Amino acid sequence: MAFPFFSKNTKPILARCRDDHATEMRLKYNPYYRPIDAQQGTHIRHDGRDMIMLASNDYLGLSFHPKVIEAGRAAMLQWGASPTGARSANGSRAYHIELEEKLAAFLGREACHVHAAGYLSCMAGVAAYAQKGDLILADKNLHSCLWDGIRLSHATVERFSHNSVADLREVAATLSPDAPKMLVLEGVYSMEGHIAKIPELLAAVKDLGCFTVLDDAHGFGVLGRQGRGTIDHFGLNAEIDILCASMSKSLASTGGFVAGSRDLIEYLRTHSKHTIFSAALSPSQAACASTALDIIQTEPHHHERLQKNAQRYRAMLHSLGLDTWESETPAVPIVLGSKERAYRFWQALLEKNIFTIMSIAPAVPPGKDLIRTAISALHSDEDLARIADAMAYAVKKL
Ligand SMILES: Cc1ncc(COP(=O)(O)O)c(C=O)c1O
């Protein structure tokens, strides 16, 4: 019989996990994985208290829309809980095709493919198309799913400073002219709330024959006509080869999609491991996204309220002297500059029953430790007043 004492050092990986400093700190300060016990719109029950959610990606506030909820329920009754298989095998259903066609039409694309997570879609949106020997130009602040896609592709990556046209131009000038090239951008950078300078960035690489991939997880539903996204906002639909995004934000569901020309989407279905070997999007999630997409086009007041709320919220933060990293969108960071200040601010907001998320280095650049907040169309005037009081209190606690 093996005694635990003797076998203690025989599994270095186990020891590494047990001694992990980052995990120890996370458990000590407990800022993440905080369970919410109940929710109704922007109001949540957490830690025995009623709070306002100020960190949700439910930008248009559709996750509690009665039509969305009813669509999810009806789809489950019709199709069961899960397709229990990959699209390439037993998991393809009529509702996937219907959602893909609807999304493609909305976005002005020939075709679309939906996955069970936005992370999968955005990773696949890069990894399916780039390969060893290619050169990828990547904004330094890309979301981790895009970095995972880049790594999986085995292409060589060249980073440029966040949203910097000058740096992209400089980096691009050093590249071998022969290698196939890809440019990877986000439409809206959610940690910063910045809109990508797409026209200028594309102009900086216009002679390089770059295949362009845009992750518009936070621009979709928020920018452009009826929320068609960041490239619609700039009128540059034809310039982007692959558009990928998540359905867990404005579409009030989970899952993601990749949209492009028909030949590019069929190529993805042939070559992307994430697409071939992962179980398909569930019936209820597809139905919720599909109904949210209808609502986006038929009930414009959600979009209008979101823009109004975002403006009011940013103005309120500025009036308190807070640094919002020049956010232009409903994703609004509050930059505090050190992890101690971020922690104090986050705690003060919790005390005042406002739920936010702390983001500290290395998740953000050094000196940019921040509180992530996001405003929704569902925040009422009363919510905004309570948020303003809490922010004023947190400022005093710094
Ligand atoms: C820019 C971006 N891309 C992709 C994703 C992944 O989407 P999901 O959470 O739906 O998997 C996220 C989610 O936070 C994101 O912010």
C-alpha cells in the first residue's frame, strides 16, 4: 500500500497546482467566481444582499425579454435539451441552418457557421485560416481566444501596439513580402471600451494582401445600423474577410458565429477542428439568439436606451474625476492604476451593493489596473442614481 507521505513528490504537476501562488491569492481575496443566487434583469441577489449588476455583457438587456425566454422554452420542447453531437456528425439540425442564414443576411454575408461558444468561434476564425509559414499581425490587446487561435495555427505572429496605426505601419514594413499575411483585430476592445481604428489600420496594410479577421463580440448589437457591428459603423463590410463574434452579449444567449463568403465558411467546415469535433449549439441557445436577432431589428428602443444610458454613465464617471480609458462604448473601464486601489474601489462598490469585476495586471498592462463595468439598456434611471451614489462613495474610499 502506498503511503501519501512517500508519494508526496512523485507528481510534480500535482505539486505545482497545489503550490500555485495565483490560485492562493485568488482564493484569499475572492474577487472572481462569485456566485449569484438569483437574478431579475439588472437586479441580482449576491452574498445575502440585493445588488445591481454593473458588469454584464447583456448590453441590450434581452436575456430577460419574454419573447427570448419563450423561444428558448419552445425550442427545448421541440428539439430536446441538446443535439448531443458535432455538426459534422449527428448534431446538425434545421434550427442551426435557420440561425446561420438569418445571421448571414443581417450581416450582409453569404454564409455563417455557429458554434457552442464564442470562444470556439473566434479561435476557429483564426486557426482555420492561418497556417505555418504565414505571418499574423495582431493587436497586442486581443482577447485570449484570438491568441489561442494564433498559437494553434503555428503561424508567426508580429504584435503591434494597441490600436496604433503608426506601430502597425512600422511592423508591417519589416515583413517578408512573400509570406501570406493575416491581420487580426477586435471591433470593440472590451477591457478598454475602445473602437478599433479600422479604416486607418486597414489603410496601413493595404498593399500587403492581408486576410482580415475581426472579432466583433462587443461591437455586435452595439454599433452600426440596428447593431450590425463595428464594420457596419465604418461602412467597411467588404474589407473584412472573416467576422467572428459571441452570442453571449447582445444576443442574450451563449455560443458564437463565424461569418464570411460561402467558400470561406465551407473551408472552415472542412478544416477547423473546433468546428468538426465539438458538439453543436443547443436548441434553446440557438432559439434565444435567433429571437434576440429578430428583436434587435423590430424593437429599436433597446438600442436607443443603451446609447443613452452609456452616455449618461460615462458622463457621471467623468464628473467624479474617474479615468474611463477613453471608452466610447457601453464597456466602460474605471482605471485605478494599481491593484491596491482597484481592490479598494471594487470593495467599496460591493459594500454599496454594486457588482463589478476587478481586472489587474497581467490581465491588463502595468499601471492600468481597473474595474470592469458595462452598462445595459435595462439599467433604469433609479439604477443609475444608485450607481452614481456608490461611485461617489468609492471615490472617497481611495
Ligand atoms: C472579444 C471577445 N471575443 C470572444 C469572446 C468569447 O465569447 P464567449 O464568452 O461567448 O465564449 C469574448 C468573451 O468574453 C470576448 O470578449
